[in-house]
Amino acid sequence: MSAYLQLGCAVFFNVASYLVYRSIVDAIPRVWWPVFAIGLMFGAANTFLFARAIKAVPLSVAYPVFTGASFAVITVAAAFVFHERLPPVHLLGIGLVMTGIVLVTR
């Protein structure tokens, strides 16, 4: 698997874990624990894939790409899944982050 594909999958699992954590904020404990365990598994997959990716991608590139992409995708996903507000300034920020990712990976 290519290192950048692994990095992309790490972002996916990072976003999935935080969406799971957000979904259980108001859950009752007997519902909370099994769902939390799923979030932990997503987090473990995220960590494993990120660690594999940094074998081939320099950390100085992989970390900004990972955090920037995670920020952008989580922001948009939270707007769609949880109906959180997504003002134009956030969209501008996402655009700037994506531009930064392009520049860092060149």
C-alpha cells in the first residue's frame, strides 16, 4: 500500500473516531461503552496507519498533511452529521489548510 494512501486512510480513521466520540456525548453509559470501544478501534487503526506512512513519508510532511486534512474533513463532516454551523470563515480556513497541504507535499 502506498504511503500516501496509508496516510489518507489514517485521516479517515481519525475522523471516524472523533465522529464516534462526538456521537456518544449524551449517551447513557450502557450504550456509551460499546460505541466508545469502536472509536478506540478506529483510533488504533489511525495510529497504525500513520506509523506505517511515516516510514516512507517524512514526518515534517506527514504530520502537517495528517492534521490539516483531519481538521478539514472533521469540520465538514460535523456540519453534515451533527448539523454544526459552518460559517464562510471556516470554509476559507479549510481552503487555506488545503492550500498548505498542497504546498507542503510539493
